[in-house]
Amino acid sequence: MKTSPSSRRAFLQGAAGKSLGLGTLAVAASPVSKVAMAALPEPVLHQSSTTLPPLQPPSGRPYNPVLTLNGWTLPWRMNNGVKEFHLVAEPVVREMCKGFKAHLWGYNGQSPGPTIEVVEGDRVRLFVTNRLPERTSVHWHGQRLPNGMDGVAGLTQKAIEPGKTFVYEFIARRPGTFMYHPHADEMTQMAMGMMGSWVTHPRTRHPLIDEVDRDIVFLLASYDIDPGAYTPKIMTMLDFNIWSWNSRVFPGIDSLNVRQGDKVRLRIGNLTMTNHPIHLHGHEFTVTGTDGGPIPRTARWPEVTTDIAVGQMRQIEFIADEEGDWALHCHKSHHTMNAMGHDVPTMIGVDHREVVKKITRLIPDYMVMGERGMGDMSEMEMPLPDNTAPMMTGQGPYGSVEMGGMFSVLKVRRQQKAGDYSDPGWYQPPPGTVAEEFKAPLPTPSQGPSDQSQAMPVGRMPAREVEVQVRKPGQASTGHRH
């Protein structure tokens, strides 16, 4: 983790922090004291794409922290009872998987930005510094707050110009799972990766919010990045080729590691341009909350797939009672693949061996693609452009997983300790519990009641006269035999 000159510990203990030297400090609305304006909290930056452990609250009201998949939680300082955060909007480089980096926009060194965690009833003060080449704002998606703090540039506030810092302040009025993202040149800035998660924990025990052992949050994002390129194409409307969780694609998405018997909550937000049916193997879950709040218990039902529409948050909960490595993924099949697939023609069943012989005389490295389906692509050692993720990749304990994009693994282990999120490795199943090749002789297929000798050749089918009724407007129908 990279930090500013003052240490992270000093920041967490409420050190005043230094001036950023970025020009005049702009204010989003009036209820901000001169004391708060005198010194900004020092920004904390983090650039690694590994999943950091949950941030245990060092001050303020206690709560059970969340784990941000391939991300982290933003530290804060307490200032006269106010929880202060500092977000920095800036260009970032995000490693989406090994060998593939994207030039994005984000917050505090990453895209998506760090998760913000508060407690119901907290007064929150958020400083936002703009280091982008254009103006921006921050909308606190789903929050109940004063209109002037809602973050819509031009409507509820002036835009944050490059080099300026705005401050937002409001009370976190209701518990739940929320997001933050720009509401200024939104098409560009969200297509470039500007987003982050927000979790408001209940202040006391809530009748509709259960305590859980593992609480994991991530955002769904989509990008259009040509193979070999680094920057997303911001004008794309629907034809995206990178589907990510917290701006990571499989096999770069970390596994979700839990202990057998744990009650697990997943908080998932969708900031792509389409819906995503998220499917969990081996378990049933219930949808317990949306960005509108917790769902009444009488309105919940068991599911194995839940559809998350654009701009929505969903909380799902389940008991991880089945040991093993269980797939967790979007059920739109093209969303579990990476780039390079959209313009490949379907060649299944086409025998083009003679053509290949002629082409390879001119292009020795030419490879046939898709003659038997696309599964072979995951194991081909065909040359790829620099800075590109293979279309389908990832190795499991039994070979190629043939996946990409929005795919990860829920790893349930009996021996996983409470609070331990480390990867336990691949599951070792008990003997006799793995599907394997059937090696005994296959039985001879039996013929049906009518064998081949009784079958009538198609060309010898007897002709039958069929009467067709023809009726024209204003005329009686006439019969014709054919």
C-alpha cells in the first residue's frame, strides 16, 4: 500500500494532515465548520489488486466489517464526532488479470475506488479532490441526504473543476448497501471505471438484518478494450468485450474463501449497461436486501440465480454448508469470457483442412479457430497481442476451466478459521465422489419396434390427395384437390 508522507496510523488516529496545495478549497454546501476546512485528512492510496483483509474499525461506533473483493476499505479519521474521508478522483492503472492492464479513471489509486464503511447515524464528511483532466462530481447512490449533497453537477452543485476539492457532509440515515459514482460527464467517467461501494452498517441489532460470519462486496463493471490496447472506448453502448468484478476478470478475480457452516452475505452492485443473472453452484440463497433497504422476511424465497439490473444493488445470503470449490458467475455465457471473441465466425463442423494447408504455406503460424467449438482456445499457445487476456483461460485441478470475465470460485472448507480469508488451495474430494470416465464396455443399442427393414424410404412415400379450401374476399370458398 502506498501512503502519503504522513503515516496511515497517524491518519487513523486523527492527525490533522497537510494541505494538498491544489488551489482554492470549494464547498458543496454550507454546514461545514471552519475547523474542518482548516486541514484536510491526508489521502490514503492503494494500487495493488489483491484483496485486503477487512478494516477493523479503529474509532467510532463498532461494526462487523466487510471484505472488498480485490479491493479495500478507505480509512477515516474522527474529527469532533464526525467521520472524515478523503477521496481522490484520478487516472489509475488497473491490472485486470496477469498480463493485462487497463488505463482507467478511479479513486485513491484504484478502479473501483475503495469501499466506504459507516454506521447508521454517523455524521459523515467526505472531501473529494479532482485530479482528472475534466470536471467531476460524486453522487452517493441510494443515500437519503440534503438535496445539495446529492452530487449531480449543474443541478444540485457546481462541478468540481480539475485541481479543486469539494466537501460533502450528511448523516448516514439508513443501513444497507449503496454505491458512489460521478454525475458529471457520466458516460465518459463511468465507462472509464469511476465507481465504488458504500456500506452502512446497522447501529444496533436490526430485525431484518442478520449477523453474518462473512460479508463480501463487489461491483460489476464492463469495458470495451481492444486487444493490445490499454484505454476503454467510451462511446460503446452495448458491445462490450470485458466483463469484470471490481475491474478484474477471471482468472484474476480472487476466490471467495469461507469456513464450512459460515453464514455468508454477498453484496453485489451493477454499474454495467445490462443485467446480470448471478448464479451460485452447490447452495441456495435468499435475496435479503436491495439498495432500497432490507426485504421483509415474508417476501423472500430461495434461489440459486438472481438477476441484478443496471444501477441496482443486491444482498444475497446463504449457509456455506457444502464443502468444495463451487462456481460463482454471471449466467450470460458471453460474460464469462474475455476479449477477442466477438468477431470470430462460427466454424463448427466446417472441414477446412485443405484451405489451412494453403494458408500455412504463406503464414506458418496460422491456426484454425472454432472448428470443434471454442474450448480448444483455452489451451492453444497461439500468440496474443501485448496487454491482452486470453478469451477463455484459468487452470483448475483437473485442467482448463475454459472461463473468463465474471467468474470466480466459492471455496468452502471445514478447516478454514474464523476471519481467515486466505486461499486454502484446491479442494481434495473424498474417494469415489468425482465424476470420471466410464471404462466398461458399452451395451449395444436396441432397435425400436420398427427396424430399418420396415422403414419406408422418403422417396417412395405414397402420394395423398389433400383438399385445400380457397376463399377470396367477397366470394364463396372453392375446393381444389392436389
